[in-house]
Amino acid sequence: MVQGQVQAYRIDNGSLPSSVSTLVTDGYLRDDETTCPGGGAVTIDAEGIVSAGGS
């Protein structure tokens, strides 16, 4: 789901979000959508690829 929101942000803004917190601030994600169910943090790299950290 987060990867889809990264793409929606790119389409709407013409650039990739700089971080997951940008997606929250701009209303693309809720605060409770920034971690994996196992507790690992979700991150976005410079190419817009979403990764999920381990718990």
C-alpha cells in the first residue's frame, strides 16, 4: 500500500516524497501506516522504492 501512495504522491506533485513522514504530513498515509505489522519501520529510498525493516 505504501508503494502505491509513493506513486500517487509522485503523480500529484511531480517528484518523489523525501520520506515516509512527508506522506503522512501531506495526507497520503496515516501515522499508524508507517510501520509494518511486525513493528519494523517503513522507509523510502532515493528511487522511491519502499522497504520494510524487521522487527
